[in-house]
Amino acid sequence: MYQNNKNYYRFKSIISNLQFIDKSILLNKDLILEEDKGIKIYYAPFEYINKDAKIIIIGITPGFTQMQISYRELVKGINNNLTDLQILQNVKKEASFAGVMRKNLVEMLDELNINTYLKISTTDKLFKEYNHLLHSTSVIKYPVFVNNHNYTGHTPNILKTKILYDYIFDGLGKELTSIPDAIIIPLGKIVQDSLNLLIYDNKIDSNRILLNFSHPSGANVNRKNFFNKNKKHYVSQIEKLFK
């Protein structure tokens, strides 16, 4: 399933004609979707929605690394004569939570025995051959930069900035309601605060969310302690959700 595929067709040819893919080339005005007061939202091909997913993992927004990987996958797909659907599927598969964050996330999910319920040896395979069981997304689907730096969700406050706030309801809310039975795993407080708005507005059921899930970033020094504190509750909740 696509979401906002008009953006995909609008930017596909621009991306395919890039001479090389690095930060100096990517952060240019031809790739901007919206901008306001130092905030710039750039296009990246993250439209694919996996409606058959059993697990949904939500970050704040793709960063430069994910944007770069997504462009490379799009160009590779075009060169290999893949369909648009195949390109968008590959983009999600390769770019989602790449790097150290993915390693930490896999460790946490395996500790909760999610791999066992999904009948796979490790949740690392959700990013590989069992990607059909996963839908990865972000509160803001497209890469956001503030003064040309990756947006962290804090400055400015996502809930008090209209250009960002609108994505919670117009993008994420609609996306999650299209996958009504999957377990939702929000990565960090900013994502949780955004989901709380959707819960309050009756857009999603809080029972399917692993509330207050610890962010898997290597920079989160309290990640393990916070995770271990809530682990027992998560295990019990996951058991009920998989019944």
C-alpha cells in the first residue's frame, strides 16, 4: 500500500538524476516538501505501508543516514528495473533503524520473546527475510532537519510546532488505523507523547502499544535500566496480544 504516492512520482526523477548521493547534494531546495523558521522537511521514499504487519515500530523521523540509504535504494531499484512497489518495499527494508540502533532494538525485542511468538530465531530477521511481518515508520514520515541538523524531536517541540504537529494526525494516525491488529512499539518519549494524542482522540487502542518503551539509541545511557524496569509488564502484555 502507498501513502501520498504523488510525492513519490514528483521526486522520483529528481532523485534518479542526482550525480552522487551525499549531504551536500541531498539537502537542496529541489527536495524540500515544507519549510518554516529553520525547519525543513525533505522528501524521502518512505510511503510503503505493510498492512499485513504483526509489529509496528515507530521512530521520530528519519535522519540523514536513512535518507541517504533510501535514495540509494531508489536509484538501485530503477537501474534494476524494479517496480515502484518493489522499490518502496526495499527502501523500508534497508533504511529502517539502520546502524547501532537496530542492534540494540533487536536485543530488546528478543528479550521480550517477540521472535518466539513470530516463530523466527531472532527479530533481526524482521529487517531481512521476514520483513513482511514488520511495518517501520515515524511520527514524521519524511526527514526533518533544523538548521541543517537532524531533528531530535525536542527543539522545537513537536507538539507545539504546526508544521510538525500536523503529521501526527494527517500521517501517522491514518497509517496506524490501516494496520489495526499489529503491536505498536514507540521508540522514546517523543513518540509516546505523539501516540497519546491519538489515544485521546480514539484513533488507536492503547492496549496494543508497549507504552513508554525505552529508546534504543546508543546515546540513551538509561536504556537498559528503564527497559528492565518495565520488562515484566511488556512480556505479560505481549503474551495477551498474541493470543
